[in-house]
Amino acid sequence: MDNVSGALTSLYRRCGYGRFRMSKFEEYGLYSEHRAFLPSAGMITFTDTDGRLMALKPDVTLSIVRGSRDGVRSKYCYNESVFRTVNGRFTEVEQAGLEYIGDPDPVCLSEVLLLAYLSLRRISNTCVLDVSDLRILTAAAKRADVSDFGLFVKRIGQKNLSGALQLCRNGCAEKLVGGLLGAPSEPAEAEKLLYSLSDGEEWDGTVGSFFRVVRAVDGCRFDISVVNDPDYYSGLVMQGYVEGVPAAVLSGGEYGNLMKKMGKNNSAAGFAVYLDRLGGKSEPAFEPDRTVFYGKDDDPSAVIGSIRRALEEGGSVMSVPVKEDD
């Protein structure tokens, strides 16, 4: 696991994300006020010597947002332990991730999306990154005259078409909402489908802005049922999966609404990789730049010379014995 977390941190640092380090505990009020933003697991609290109620930190993003300044663009990455109660037991959970603070433009969002995909690739060569956009759902809800947007988003996340339609008061809803839930996963095809559902420039602009970001990153799949709490998230949302793990190991997106709730004028985007969900999963298979094959009668000096030259050139190398027929 250390190898995975170290590889992720190195990846983020190479793109200019500075290492964020946090203390292990914070006043409970910071987390209780935004409890809905946190995972469902409980917090571990204690009373400080001066009587204040404190909490072992259950999240990193809230700490980063609280320390951010309006009008300042900042890029942070982290590899930290957070603390929660799971099934009545105190649990330490290791997370890695990054945050871009400061009204991310399309290039910044594409960079966050790229780093999310590359993070999954650091874990497994067999991975998928599903993406969606709450702005598209907001526009669809407006057209369908949805009575309860929060519940509508929840039912879309469950892929519950009939339940979502029960909240719609406009006759266009069945074609619109059904089309979104049935859209192809391949981004180019999904983009065509969503444009076919257009009712004008506002819809086209929302769809175009989203796919402009997604088109820049190979490896994404479109899935409108990827949702996060709209009280906190405001646009692009993502979930990542790797082979052999049944739950999402990566989650994130744009969280401009969280920024507003915390009194900030900036928007932001980021994601977390839940390293605890990987269990004993190892890094992806080593793929060397060069492979040196050798037989049992080959001179070790010659083989080692080839390996050394590859290393001195800055590449990676693997030596492989050739199995000879009996």
C-alpha cells in the first residue's frame, strides 16, 4: 500500500500540487456543521483540556477549504490518515488525493480528470472512470419541472427512472430523463445523444461545456447516475473503479456549493482515493521500457551491461530468462 500511495503523491507533485499536511484533530464544529459532506461513518470525538469538543479528523477536504483564501488559486495534494467509527470500532483510514482551489477553468477540470484516471491506472491497468455533471441534471430538472431536486438526484443515482419521473410535472420528462439514463457510456456517442435532447442554447451550452472537459481525457465513461450531494457539489462529478474491488475507490468532482457554505467565494474541484478499499491489492503489473532476454549459457556480464545501460538512459528494464526446450 505504501508503494501505491507514494506513486500517487509523486504523480500529483509532478503536476504542481503542493503537499498538504494537517494536524490529527480539529474542533468538532467544523465537521458537525458539514456532516452531510462526510462519509456515513461516524466521528471520533474527545474533550480537550480547555473544555472544547474536538474530533479526530474524518476528512481532509474541509481542512483545505477552511484554510483557503478568496481570489487565490492553490493546488494541494495529500496522503493522510483520517479517523472514523465503522461498525462501532475506531478506524484509521488512509487517503490520497488532490484539491484545486480557485474557480477551475476547463483546462483545470480536465487536468483533475486526467490525474483521477492516471491514479486508477497506478492501482490497476483494468479500471474505469465514470463521469457526469450536476449542471446537466439541474438543467434537466428545470425543463421537467421537478418538485424536489435533491430527491430527483438521489433517484437518478439509483437509476430509478419511474421514481424520478414521479417528481416531474412536465410532459417532456419521460423522453428527456429516459434519454439521460439510457445514454451510451462512450463520451462521443453520449454527447450526440444529449444534443438530440436539446431545447435550445442553454442546454447546448451546458452539454458542450461538460464534454469539452471530458473529450480531453481518454479513458472516461459517461454515466448520468454518477451523482454526489448537490448541496455540496456543483458540476463535474466522478467515481473510479478498479478490477477486483466492488466499491468505488475514487470519488470527487466540483464542489463550489461547499465553498459557498464555508463562506468562500472561490469554487474548487478534487478527488480522494480510498486506499483502505484496496486491501492487499498490489500495484499494476510492471511494464518495462526494455526487456533483456537471456539464456542459461549467456555471459552475466553482457546481460548486466544491457541492464545497466537501460538504467543509465533513464528507462526501466526487466531481465527475463528464456525457457529452453528439453
